[in-house]
Amino acid sequence: MVRTCDYPGCSNKDVADSPQSFHRFPVTDVALRKLWVLALGIHVDTKWKKIKKLRVCSAHFSDDDFLSTCPGQRQMKKRILKKSAVLAPQVNKTVAYQCSLQHSLIA
């Protein structure tokens, strides 16, 4: 089964050679998790059991939200989020536009 991004209107898929990395909700930082829930428009009383299954692609974070490699270090295969990263709507405007365009064509 191919996982898709759970961000509203986004249809990015987690497939081999995808330019996107996919990220789980924060587990230990409850306040940060609530910010992610609000950014996705999920009801705040939604059970953690449902939320922990959701994934969001890297298109919905700024470049500053990711760890960077030091000069001379090997490039990471997948981008790794900083622990403080918060979802930011339409950070990558090209991808967000493509997502909304694909969504409007389907609807």
C-alpha cells in the first residue's frame, strides 16, 4: 500500500525515489502535536490512536525545519525534521499549487 500525504489537498505519495520525505506526528511533545493537529484542521479531541497513523510530506515545512548536513558530511538520503518543526501551510508554493490543482481536477 502506498502512503499519501495527509495534508488537506495534497496527493504526494511515499514511493521509491520520491523527492518528498514523510513525517510522523510528534510523540512526546504534546503542545507541538496540538499545533500540527490545528494546522491540519483535525479536531483537537481526535484520539491519538488515529493521529499517530497520519503522515505529512516535506512540502509542508520550511527548509529551516530540517537538519542540515555539515560540509564534508555525506548527504542524507531522507530529510530529517528538527524536533521543533511545525507544519506551515503552503511553504512550498509550487507543490502546494500542484496539490490544489490535482485536487480541483479530481473534485
